[in-house]
Amino acid sequence: MNIGTPSPFTFYLCVFTLKYMELIKKLRERTGAGMVDCKQALDEANGDLEKAVEILRKKGIAKAAKREGRETSQGLVKVAVNAENTKGYVLELNSETDFVARNSDFQAFGEKVMALIQEKEPVDLEALLALPLADGTVKDALDHLSGVIGEKLGIKRFAILSGATVGAYSHAGGSIGVLVSLDQPGQAELAREVAMQVAASNPRCVAPEDVPAEELEKEKEVYREQLKKEGKPEEMIEKILMGKVNKYYEEVCLLKQEYIKDDKQKIEQILKGAKIGKFIRFSL
């Protein structure tokens, strides 16, 4: 089938579109603004690149690129669990100041991103930033919000955890977020209690067998040297060493920690037969 030569109008439209896309690209490179903001500025400036730069500068959006080197040590950690309590989600958003972390627009953006994570379950951060949001992508919306607020903003990380039961806990208005999975269904309250423990005590692993052998051996060497310097006899050192190792387990292993609500019980005791699959802890 012979399609024929395209009409002059169609040809002109294609050329115009390509040139306009090139202008948008140049404007993004010069200002660091998102694609949607760049297109709107060019539309407003009737395709004049310099005027579009000025428009973005007046809106504060063009400053976003200059914020790349700034530290984003403040922010918000959000957690969520599905209706069945079988899947949990945790997200860390960053800002330069605590003031912005409490900003309603920043908080609302966090809600939208969390909803996207729950719906789409992206495989990694790159995939999350590329998801559609509003008139562009999550990255475009983040750049736009950064320009409007006047600070460098970022999405640092997110995670998804599945299990027979998944519990979540958010501490201090979103400075710490924790997910915990258990191997038994219908244990939402217990999972939340364990998540609260993880937030408070910051364990490094679930059980003693999860401690890397080389790490444990280093700890033992430190204890041996300490005991030798204290003049302990060689035959006593190994006995004392076991007590110190158990104490070490209480610090780094979740199961061996004292329950924060009852120091007469260990976490392994409050589980009553349930097993912890995994925990995830995000902290600003």
C-alpha cells in the first residue's frame, strides 16, 4: 500500500514538535526544572528560551539545579500496611530543614508517592521516580515541589515487606519507620509491638545465628584482651567470655532484647511461638 507523501502541514508539525522538544531539553539543562514546568514556561514565553528561563526563575523553580550539592538530612519516614496486614511499605523523603519536613505540601507529596508504591510496587528507586504522577513523573513532581518550596528535596529509599502478618510503626512524627513480618496470620497487634521495639532499640539482626561469624570473633578478641588486662586467670576467661557474648547478643539481636514494655521478658518470650521473618528500619 502506498501511503504517499505527507502533506506540508504534517511535515511542518513534525519539525515544529521536534524543535519544541529540543527547546524543552535545553531549558531543563539550564534550569534543572521538570519537563512539565519547562513546557508550561515555554508556552507562556511563546517559545522564547530566555523568557522561559526568566519565568522559571521568578517562580523559583530554576533554582532547583543549584541545590544539588546541599545536604538533605531532614525529612519524613512514612509507613503503611495493606488491609490484610500481609504487606507493608516504608518510604523515606528528604528535605534540608525540619520546617519543610512539616510542610503540608511536602506531607501531601509523601502521601501520593506512598499510594503509588502501594499500587504499582516499583522494583527500585529508578522505577519509582519514572512512574506517572500529575502531568509528568514522580521525578518531575519532586523537582517542581523543590522549586516551589525553595529547598533541595529527595526520595532516598523505599522498601516493601511481605509475610503472613506484617506490622508497622512510625515514631516521633515520622523520624523512624519500621516494618516487621511474622510467620503466623492474624498477629497484627503483636507485629506492631515488635516494630515498636525495633524502633526503640535498633537491633542489627533477628537472632544470634544471624550475627556474622567474623564480627562475633572480633568481639570475643576484644573481651579476651580486656579480661587479660584485668588479670583474670586463663581458665576463667572462657567462662566469663560466654557471659559477655550473651550480653552482646542482648544488644544486637532482637529476640534476645528486653521487651521495652516489660523488662522481665525478652522479645522471644512475648512471641509465644510466632517467628520473626524480617524487620526493616528507616531512620533519619
